[in-house]
Amino acid sequence: MIIEISVAVIALAFVVLVAFLIVTLRSMSALLGQTNNTIRELQYDLKDLSKEATDLLQHTNEVTVDVLHKLQSLEPTFDSVKQVGEAVEEITSSVKQASTTVAHTIKTKVTEEARKPLNQKIAAALQLTQIVMDLWQQLKQRQQPAAPTVK
């Protein structure tokens, strides 16, 4: 009889063990199913994310090309600004030279005029006026061709 009870206890223990294994396997199966679903969702999300990243990179490249094109189109403008600056520098230099020349001429003439009688002074003033007018005309002529046209 002890053998029969022992066999019954062993059989009962085996049934309990199988029941726990079935519960464990079912929970593992459910866990694997959830893991598979999560992996599928991640793959789908990764596809969307990689497509968005590709679109973003493409858009960034287009913007970069556009900016480079616009910078290249501005290059003539910068060249024109440089030429205008050089022209202004030439005009300033010419005006400076002309004013120095006029000042020197006036100073020389005033010194000479102080030594001449009144009639000679009037004649010299008229000559000085003519010199100043000639210098003014030369200055105007220098300024006119120096002004570049802006496109």
C-alpha cells in the first residue's frame, strides 16, 4: 500500500508541476506575443522616422543649395559696392588735392595782392576767380565719369 500511495503522490506532484509549467508557458507565450507586437510597432515607427529624417535631410540640402545660389547672385552686388567705395575714395582724394591747390593758390595770390596797387589787385582778383572756376570745372569733370551705375 505504501507503494500505491507513493505512486499517487508522485502522480499528483507531476500533475501540479505540469499545471505550473502550463501557466508559466502561457504567460511566456503572452509575453512573447507582446514583445513581437512591440517590435513590429517599433519597426513601423522606425520606418516613419527614417522617412521623416530623409525628408528633413533632403529639405536641408535644398535650402543649402538655395542659400548658396543666393549668395552667388549677391556677389556682383558686393563687387559694385567695392567699386563705388573705390570711386568715392578717388573723388575724396581729388577734392582734397583740389582744395589744397586752391588754398595754396589763394594764399600765394593774397600775399602777392597785398604788395600790388589797387588796379593790379582788381585784375589779379579777376584772374584768381578764373583759376578757381577752372579748378571747379576740372573737379566736376573728374566726378562725372567716376560714378558707376548700379545694376
